[in-house]
Amino acid sequence: MSAGSDDLERRAHTEEVVPAEVEVVVPPERPTPASSLSPLVLAYVVGPLALGVLMVFRYFGLVARVPIWAYLAAIGGSALASMLVEPWHSEPAGSLKLHTRMAVHVVAVTTVIYMTGWGPAVGMAYAFVALQELQTWGAFLWRMVLGWSLLNIAVAQLLLWYGLVPSMLSRSQAETIGALGAFVLAIVIRMAGATGAKKERAEAQLAHQALHDMLTGLPNRAMFYDRTEEVLARAAVDGSSTAVMLFDLDRFKEINDTMGHIYGDRVLTEVGPRVTSVLRAGDTLARLGGDEFCVLLPHVGGEPDAMQVANRIIAVLEFPFEVEGTVLGIEASCGISMAPTDGDTADLLLQRADVAMYVAKEAQAHVVVYRNELDVNTPDRLALLGELRSAVSQGEFVLHYQPKASMRTGVIEGAEALIRWNHPTLGLLHPDSFIPEAERTGLIEPITHWVLDEALRRCRRWMDDAEPVGSLELSVAVNLSTRSLLDASLPAVVEAALARWRVPAHLLDLEITETIIMTDPTRARRVLNALADMGITLSIDDFGTGYSSLAYLRDLPVQQLKIDRTFVEDMGGDSDDEVIVRAVVDLARNLGVRTIAEGVEDLATWEQLRSLGCDSAQGYYLARPLAPDEFWKWVHRCGGTAAAALGLHDLDVVSGDGPTRVPR
């Protein structure tokens, strides 16, 4: 272990906290009852009544003339002894004080009921005492209650046999009733103990379930919040720092979708022991739900210590998981928030750790510490997310189309469908203001399906209205998200949409980025092969900005590479960008695929790309993204050729202030 790890261990707080994976069964807290049929009731109520009855019996000679002071001493002493030992009810099970308390109470009961002269005839008073004790203080007392009760009955019966206590019964009656009463009492106490134990186990199980995750046995969100608030309260007093870490398993959904939930559950159950093995005894690991886990680190020295723990967690989770002979590899992304710097409540710390975790996931950085500038979830943005959920059903999305043209023939080849949100109060919103949130929340799936359907509907209309421009065929390009590409049902969805609008498969161009492909290369290849078999055109978008292997790209069924605009826009003034573009064009030619340049905004760039051998281009030099009707008017006016389109700049199809960057 490193010196840093040793230092972190030395900072572990001295107050012991049960590790997350260790479950301690604690009997339910024994409450103080508001009213009780305890031995005290017999001492306070039955005792004086018995004394009055005895006085009458003694006067008429029905019982032995035991001196009055003996009655008073016996009953008063019983009451006093019960009161003195009653506070010992909270002593640990099996302790001497708890045994003494029970013994004194039972002796008091024995004294009172046998001094009445009826002896074993009222022996069932023991049952009332026993049942109340078990119900109030716990079923674990049944052996103690039964033992002391039978012992006291035996001693009292012996004293009665020798005539040392008053009795209204004959010796034979006392023996018979005493034996029968002891037998019945034993059965009643044993049944009460068994019933009480079962009830307590059920209550303990319910209490455990309320605070623990059913699958992993780890603390759940409620328990994590409670522990965090306790730690924060102590930290506010001693001035120590506390860290909250939230992490989830990358690509865990793919395990569930591909292998089944049984495999996913097995992975989740193994996360707890692995993570706990690198935590201190005072740290808490909890599962929030799904593949999200959180860790509470009390008394940390600062961000470096928290980062060290987070990196240890990431490291142990990178070891392969073996389930049913199948080796599964996963990774994790972790966000960290610090108290009191980032918040002073469990909810706020967890919220900010969540922000940092998603930044880590998007940046593929594994661990990110929260900073204020990372949090883009302003109230306005959250309200926008709420409205996004109903935007599809309300028909608030629209598509704009940016044309693509062949640089060799000048023919308009098609257009890329770019989504816009026609917000009822904010106006036309570009995708960078809502697509990231849609991808995080899962709303991207219905949005992608709508875009696909709407783009093919428009493509069908272009085909039907193609008379004015001859036999021109316009393809339509649709961008796919990570969730969509890794969805095994995507080919069926695409096939159904093509059939619904009667559009040939080759007129649909699906664009995916390198980053999306490398998220899960195996699943991506499976889906892409299915789409390619249908005759759909596949393009890699923003090529050059990802981390894909050229050998891997060679095996993918793609027909086009789209050169990212960051390399195209500065070609004229940056020789390095020109070298990159030239290399991409040569690579594509060698792989037998076409190249499309994005972000072509002037004539010089157009001519430079054409001289390099680029196949097609799109950008503001040709046309900005246009509303559906405007796009078709533009195609009609230019006659389907780029040369004519570039001559339309003086018309108001492209604004006179020149091209400006607009998010897609």
C-alpha cells in the first residue's frame, strides 16, 4: 500500500461504523410503555386488596393468624423491591442486572399471590406478568421468565407444604393445582415466546428492507441520507471534511440487454464486496438503484484523499466479472462532492456528485470533482426538460434540411435532416439546447424515431413532387444517438418506416460518430451489418475527432466518411488542417468509401476540397439548413445542380451577411 493510502487509513475516524456488507441484527428497541400489567401492578393494586382480604379471613379464623406486620412486610417489601429494579429493563440480554430484575419481579408476584391464602389457585397471575414482559421488552426473555416463574412456584409450593405460608387449600389441592398450573404456565410462556420471536423477526425484516437494497443487501437511499446527515452534523462540530461519491457502471444496460437481467443482477451483487474491500471501516457504501452506487467518506483530508479512494474503486471494478462461465468487463464513472464546500445537506451533495459523474461519463475521465461551472442544470433548464417530455406528442419538433452536392458533377444529392424545437414561448431552439438532456434521460429514443419517420415522410414527398426537376433522387440523412445504435430493435424500426413511406433503402443515410461506434464495437457492428444488409447508406459523422482504429473501420459496412467541420473551416489558413483533410480523402479512397466535407463556407474552400478529390460537400456556401418547404423551393429554383445553387446567393435563400456558425 502506498504512503498516501497509509495516510488515508490513519485519518479514519475512531467512531466505529459497521461496514456496508456486514449486517448486524439488533433487536428492536425496547420502548417504555405508557401503561403496563407488570409486577408493579400486582404490587400496587393486588397487594393492598390481598391485604384487606387477608385481614377479613384472619379475623374469622379462616387462615393462620400470621402477624399483621408479616403481611405488611411481605407485600410492602415486594412493591419496594419491584420499584427498585424496574429501571434495569434496558440492560443487555443475559446480563446479571436483567436476571436480577426478573427474579425480583417474579418473587414479588409469588409473595403477593401466596400471601392471599389461595396460593397456586391464582398462579395464572404469572401468565399476565410473563405476557406483558415479553410483549414490552422482547420475546428473548421467555426462557428467563419461565425459569424464574417455575422456580418460585416450586419454592412457594414447598413452603406451603410445610405450612409456612397461609393457605385456603388443603395440601393435596395445593399440590394438584400447583402442578397443573405450572404445566399450563410453561405452555403459555413458551407459545408467547415463539409467537413474539416470529413477530420480532418479521418486524426486523421489514425494518431491514426499509433501509436496505433487496438485491445487494447494501444500505439504500434512505439509509444513506440518514447516515450522511449524521456525519455532516458531527463534521459541523469538529470542522472535518466529508466526501460523497456517486458512481455508476458504464455500459451496464448492454449486459442486461444482451445477456439478460440474471447476469446483470450477479454483477450488481459483486459490486458491493469489491468496493467495500477498498473502503475504511467507517465508510458507507449504498445502492441508489439501477447501476448507481454512492459512497460516504467521513473525515477525509480533502479532494486528493477522496480522489484516491475513487480511483481505487474504479480499479477494482475494472477486473472482469465472471458470471456462469462468461467473463464480463465493465468500467465505472465517478463524481465527487465535498462538504462543506459543495453543500451541507445529503440531498445537495448527492445532486452535485451526480452532476460531476455525468461530466466524467461524457468526458470519459472516470473521476471528476464537482465545480460550480459544471452544473448547467439551472431552474430554467430543468423546466425546459419537463417541457421536452411532451414536445413529441404536442408536435413541436420540426426538421430543417441542409443540402449536399457532388463536387464532381454538381448534382444535389440529398440533404441532412436537422432537428429544431419550435418552442411555444422560446421560439426555434437548436439541438444543443435539448438533445444532451434527451440523451441523458432516455427521451432521445422517441425523438430519434420521430426524426426517422418524419425524414422518410418528407423523402417520399420529394419523390412524388420530383416532376419539375426531372429524375432527381434526393437522399435524406438522419443522425443516430448512442442509445439508438446499440438498440437491437433499430433495424426493425428502420425497416418498418421505409415500408410505411415506400422509400428505397438506398435513399436513407444513417450517420453515426466514431465515439458512438467505439462505445460498444461488437453490438455496433451487429446493428450496422443488419442495416447495411437492408441496403441503407451508412456514414461516419465528424470523422477525425474520435478514437476509432483504422483497422476496425475497415471492417465496418460504411459507405461514407464525413470530414469534421473543424478541419474544413480553416483549411485555407492552416496547413495542418489541409494535411489532415488530404489524409482522410486518401484513406477513404483506399478503403473504397466516399468523403463528404462539412462546414464549407466559401468558394476557396470549395475549390480546395475539389482539388483534393473530396466527393461531396455541405455548408453555408451551398445553403444553410432550410425549412421543408423552403428547401424544396430552393431545389426547384436551382434545377438540382450545385452550380445553379451557388448562383442564388443574391436571392434571400442565403442571408446577405454571409455564413455564420449555427449549432446543428
